[in-house]
Amino acid sequence: MPKMTLPALGRRLAEKRGERGIREVSKEIGISPATLSRVERGFLPDVETFGKICRWLKLDPREILGVPTSSQATPKIGVHFRKDQVLAPKTAHALAQMILAAQRAILISEGNEER
């Protein structure tokens, strides 16, 4: 399977939802139907929504954001922000770290801390 990217997130979400209704799936994920619809159409979600969607899709946010794991060398987060050419690589990396910190906080608060 090809590497998951932020733009592909909406397509993956729509594929998994399949024929199920937006209201049913959005309730299952824990987001509003309007938000689910926007993300499926390619709009980027906020950090909290991104975390919920990743959990529902069983995806590691680090893979989508291009943040290296301990076995990888350099971060590739800047590639996901190409649409906005004024975003500095340092800023992109800081945003990725913030998203990952939020994801960890959510996992800890739900008792699903990674070990």
C-alpha cells in the first residue's frame, strides 16, 4: 500500500466509511457529520479531529506527517505543507511535534498509552 499522506486521508476515510451514513460514522469517530464531510472532501482537520480519525482508521500519525521514528533518519514533514510556500521547515517540524504531543496526550487520557 502506498504511503499515506494528508491529502489522501479524506479518500481513505471515505473508503472505510463505504456505504455507511455520514451521521453514523461521524458519531462512531466522535466528530460532527459536517467535519467528516469536509475531511472526506480534502480539507485538513484540526489536531484533535486528526487524532480521532487516525485512531478510527488505525493509522500512525507519524507516518502521515512524515515524522521519523527512531529507525528513520531525517524528518520529511515539510513535504505536507507545499501548498503554503511561506511555511518554514522549522515551523513545519514544530507543528508536527505539536500534533504528535497532542496525540500522545489523547492516548494517555484514554488509557491507551504507547509503551
